[in-house]
Amino acid sequence: METREETIAAAARALGFARAGCTRLGPLPHASFMAAWLREGRAGDMGYLPKRAAERLDARRAFPWARALISLAFPYRPPPPAAGDWRRTLVGRIAAYARGADYHDRVLALCDRLAAELAARFPRARFLSYVDTGPIVEREWAMRAGLGWIGKNTLVLDRGAGSYFFLAELVTDLELDDAPLPADHCGTCTRCMAACPTGALDVAYAMDPRRCLSYLTIEHRGPLPVELRPRLENWIFGCDLCQTACPWNADETVPDEWLSPPLPALMTMDEEEFRARFGGSAVTRAKRRGLLRNVAVALGNSGNPEAVPALVGALVDPEPLVRGHAAWALGRLGGTGARHALERARRDERDANVVGEIEAACGGS
């Protein structure tokens, strides 16, 4: 006779979920770690993380009616190989998960379908869908539900599926048994830590998000730390480096132009063009000003003088954040055209932060 857990897993697989597992809800033994992590300021601009900390440590505080959690993994295509000489072709890089419609909407719709199917099979049970929201520490619960172990890059890893999947949950009052805890298969491998260009994976199994390219290009809202700007290279939204370095992940061999957009064309987008190009995708989370900030940095990192015209045009962008990073990029590229454009912008600029960027780009003169 099929168990409840087997019924749930089969229904999830039928909807396209690569993995499904169950675990009873209870307190997580990470109170001291979370307190120290927050005290060190590692949450950065993610002000939502300190909120509802008690609920994150014990989800039953948020869902007193719940008894168990169903953790789900929905796969996405691995990132394509990096473009050959991006400095010559001036193309950017977008993390593979952002391809297509925003995963929050796509996966949540599938979760709701699964919840409806399970409610029909278990008529007296309640199910509530979550995707990357609410006081749910997704990776911890995914591990406890048997989906995989938490690797040294802090992502959930499965020997078959790697880490290229979204996590989602169904909170339920159904009584379910725990899945066996998975073994750690990272061993002595430290490829992900070595691949991180900013040292965000400073300690195995822990991360400093303030140095992570995904955090910097998406969650961080202000000027990027000057010392980290060159480390972005051509990443303009997210980062896949710690995943592509992982031996448990498969390689994608199909190029994808959407994930490697031409940088000069992005630099000239207005709000309407930004919405037309990226509307409905996860890229909108960075907003236009954040994405163009990142694009300016990538152009500055290229060392290619062909990037200068697009950056000169950005010196009159309506967003100070974009103007300031365009100035930094022009200073990094150098040359007569860049210098003259910076000098003209210095005469007209009224924003103090942008003036500071221009002054620094001009060498403080």
C-alpha cells in the first residue's frame, strides 16, 4: 500500500517537480548562529531577514495549525557556457535561473496545483503554498525533507539533480513522517569556494552575502563597493560561478542570447524599454537603475574603448545611481573622449554622490 509520503512524491513528479520530500515541523537549532550572523551585519540591505526571526527558527509560530512541511525542487536549465571574449563583444551575463517568466509566479502556480490535488486526495487536510517568501528557511527544510545536503556553497545539492532547481514548500496539517537525512557528499572539494571572485564563501558552508555577486547585483540598492566592482566582470544580474564549479552539476552546451545580452544596448534603455525587455522576469527585481548600474560597471571592466559612447550617454541618465557608475566606468576605461565627457559632466552635475564619482574618475583633480 502506498504511503502518504509516496503519494505526495508521485503527485509532485507528475507536475514536473524533480524532488519532493516531507518533514515534521519543529524548532531549528540555529538560534545562536542566526543571532551572530545578523549581529555581524551579514544581512546587508536585506532588511526583511531580521524580521520574524523567531518564526524563521520555528515555523510553527507562523503556522500554529501546521504539523509538517512538503519540500519541493523544480528544475531549471543549467547556465550556458560563458561567451568567448566578452570584452571584445561587450556582452553581459545573467544568471540562468532568471531565464523566462519569474520563477516565483511559475513555481507558485505549480505548488497551488499540487495543493489542490493533494487536498482532493486528503480531504480533511490543509495545504499552503510558498516560494521564496515567508518565514521559511527553505534550504534547511529541504535538507530535512531529504532533497539533498547543504553544500559548501550554501546551496542544496543532490547527486542527480545538482543544484539547478528552485525550492518551494507546502505547509500542511497532515501528519507526515520525516525523510532520512541525506549524507554530505562535498568531501574535501572546495571548487565553489575557489571560484567565488569576491571571497563571499569565506568559510565552508557559510556565506557573507555582502560580498556575493548575486546579492550585489540584485539585493544591494545603492552604489556598489568600489573595491568589488572589478570582481563583477560582466555579471549584470546574479551569478552562477559557485554552481558551475561544482562537480555535481551538469554543463549546459546550448548558447542563450537572452542570458548574454549586448551591454551597450542595455545602457541606453529607458524605463519603457526595460519593462518591454525584462517585464515578467526575475530581472525586474533589480529595477532599471540597479541593472544599468551593473551594466555600467561591466562596461568599465571590459577595457574596450568601444564602450565609451554608451557610458558617455549614461552621464545624463535620470538616475544618479546610473550616472555615478557610468562615471566610474569611464574613469576606468580612460582616454581622451572619456576624460572630456567627465569634465563636461562635472560642470553640470548637482548630485553630491555623482560629483564624488566623477572627481574620483578624474583622479581627484
